[in-house]
Amino acid sequence: PSAAGLAASVAAGGAGRCEPGPPDVGALDAALAETIDRFVTDAVATYGSVYRSLRYTTSVARTVVDGERATVTVAYDGSVVEILTGRTVAAAGTAEVDFRWDGCRWLRTALRY
């Protein structure tokens, strides 16, 4: 694996036992789930004192894999309640996430929303 891939594996608690191989399209689901979880966790940490009652849904609208690169388009729909006013704020749309295969796992390279 690449040095970055090995370092990521070790940092994630792995022993660096990756067997490098061709892109695993099935592994995109886990990479996408991690991306969404991180995005939501960061948003709650940033805006948690302003908003509460986060509700959201996501679904994969499109996946394009081209060799060692992939782009996943995600449809989202969600809402929060503004703490100060009690007003519900809603948003819906799509986001695109780009990934690169490092021989062992998909690494996020971009997020556009």
C-alpha cells in the first residue's frame, strides 16, 4: 500500500495488513458513511449551540467509478430547530463526494454541497 494508506490503516487501529488490490467498488459504501458521519459530527460541534433536533436522510443518487477515482452524488433532506426562536430550518439538495483508491481503501478527496 501507499505510505498514506498504511498510515491511515495503522491510525484507524489496523495493523497495516492491507493486501493492495484493484478498486473495491463495494467499499465505497463504508467510505461514504464515514464521510457523512464526519460531516454531521463537525456540523453539530460547530452549530450545536444555535440549533437542536437535527433530522436528516440521505440516499445515493448516482455513483461513477473511473479506475481509481469515484464520485458519489448524494441526495439529502433535513431540518433543525433554531434554539433562540424555535423556528424549523429545512434544507434539501445534492452533494458530491470524490474519492481516490489508494490500493487498500477509498480516501475522500473533495466534498461539494
